[in-house]
Amino acid sequence: MKTIDDLDVAGKRVFVRSDLNVPLSGATEAGSRSITDDGRIRAALPTITRLAERGAKVIVASHLGRPKGEPDPQFSLAPVAARLGELLGKDVAFATDTVGDSAEQTVAGLSDGDVALLENLRFNPGETAKDDAERGAFADRLATLADAYVGDGFGAVHRKHASVYDLPARLPHAAGGLIIAEVTVLKKLTEEVSRPYAVVLGGAKVSDKLGVIDHLLDKADRILIGGGMAYTFLKALGHEIGESLLQEDQVPVVREYLERAEAKGVEFVLPVDVLAAAEFPDLKAKAPANPVTVSAEAIPADVMGLDIGPRTRELYASKLSDTATVFWNGPMGVFEHPDFAEGTRAVAQALVEVSQKEKGAFTVVGGGDSAAAVRILGFDEAAFGHISTGGGASLEYLEGKTLPGLAALED
């Protein structure tokens, strides 16, 4: 892939496909929403800044949330434009549409070094259309706004969307610094691995991670499981899980994976105790949830597991203490509530500690909720080897899949 240094950008209109899909708070009485984690905006800054400094007219575009192919105020990128301007230290022009009059006028008004942000790409049905012709027609209209294309939204490269897959074919194109960095890191997790290599997987659904587990059974030395997905594993071992989250249809598949791991000598580490409560906690009020610590092998019938317990936190920290490479994707529990945040905090702390040893491990936090948790729980991002911006994209890369957005940037 070419990089932005291979493009002639001075005086040119450069379309930058970023991933600014940040979490937003609920609407206030005034109708506005605020950004709760600006990590993805910060990650986009180096490429945008570099292009602006080289005299490009920078046109930034992204999606936000999952609108239904038409304008929806709750998914407007207006708050992102304001925050992007604050971080850049300069005004960012905001177009209130994607390919209409506002976009055309906003781009026409740019001077060399200026930055503009288009409204949410998914407000146009052509962005996510399954039909190649419809998607291509939208890409054609986007192409009229620019002279060159830079793909830098790693969190979207697993999508065959107009701005990710079709638009690069219509313009001189290159990969931004963020995509180059992400691919370099992922190669270290798949092709150039230092051992011992541990993978920590959490989150709600085991079905979201089966492809990764399947692929990493040939690469990882240890796989540690937490979050809601852990209870399907515990059920597969014949344990009682009470009211905990369960994907019953995945139990046979999980059982097969556990057997394959044993045959390959890959160590599977599951919780030995969990924090449980009678009901899911109120994440807004954050009222005390009165958790109880119970054995992971016999969760009472009237409670649900919501975090790994204290003995499991110690076990997982010990299993990570001698590693040379760690990939972590998915929280260990409902970290948004203080009563169930300690498992996720313990894993993050274990990664920090092993990376700070004399021969520190290469630690990667795999995007999405894990990256947000690191920041929300107060960890210094610089203490980790890499914090990815692409949860789903990272997982699909680790599954060995071809990512459309990366394929489109290759020459």
C-alpha cells in the first residue's frame, strides 16, 4: 500500500475516510448529545494534521452509529466537528450533508491547509447498499468532491461500503498513518509473534469471537476468557450458570473448541469465581448492585454473573505475567458499573505491568469497549503497546479474512 507521503497533496482536495464513530451520551433537554470518549478522534489527528501541514484541502468523512440511510439528528457528526476543531486548534468547516449543496459549498470554500467534515456518510443509503451499482453511484458523487483519497478509518475497513471500498478505485489513493500502524501491529500478532503469546477475550457474545478463537488455536499459547461469553464456556463444561448470559446454540461448538485446544496444547483459562447479582445493574444511576462472589462452577439459579471474581483476577494476572505478546479484546464484566469494573481493571493492570518489565511484553488492546474501558478506568494509553481503533476489523483480520477496505488500498 502507498502511504500519504507517496501522494502529491499540496493544493489538492484530499478525501480522508476516518473512523470517528465515537460513543455519545443520551440526548439532553436541548436535544444535543456529547462525546463520552474521543479516542477515535484523537487517533485520526496525525493523518489529518500531516495532510493539512502539506497544504492539502482536507475533507474528512466518517459514519456514526447505524442510521437507516437517511438523516437522523441523533447520529449527526456536528459534535464531532466541534471536538475535532478543538483538538486541531483550528476551525473545522461542517457540511450538513454528504454529497449535496452544503458539501459542495463547504469544499469549494476550503483554502490550502483547511479541514472540513462531511455529515454522517450513512445518512445516504448508497454508503451501505448491498447493490454494487447503488453503492458505486454514491462513490461517484463523493469522488467529485476530491482529487485524491486517503483511507485511514481502520475501524471500517471490514465493511464493503462506498467510502471504504468503492471510492478508492475512483481516485489516486493511499493508506493513512493509522491504517499503516494498525496493520503493522496485527502482523505482529499473526506473523511475527514473540512467545509466550496470550489472548484475552471478553464481551457479551461468544459467537462474535468464535472465528478468532478458531484461527488463534494455531497461534496462541493461552486463551483467557471473560465477560458474558464466559458463561457459554462454563455451560459447555457442565457447570450451572444461573441466570447468566448464555448462547445455548453455541455450546456444542464451544465444547469442540475446548477439545481442539487441549489436543493442540493451547491452554484455555476460564473463570474460577464470578461476581454475581440478582439483576442487571442500572448503568445510569450506578446504584449499589449488592454483588456476591460465587464459584464459577456452581452459580446459584437466582443470580447472574456480571464480572470475574477476585480469585480469577489473580489467576489471570499470573497467566499474563510471563508473556511476551498479549492481545486483549472485550471487557471482563459490566465495567460501566463500579461494582463490576474490577475484573476489567485487573486485566488492564496486568497488561501494564507485563509491558513494563525489563523485557516488556508487546501488549495490544483490541478496540471497541476494551479501548473505552482503558480510558474510562483512568489508565495511561502510553502504558500499552498499542490501543486499536478497530474492534470488528481487528477481529476479522485475526480470523484471516480479507478486509475490503485494505484490499481497495493495495495497488
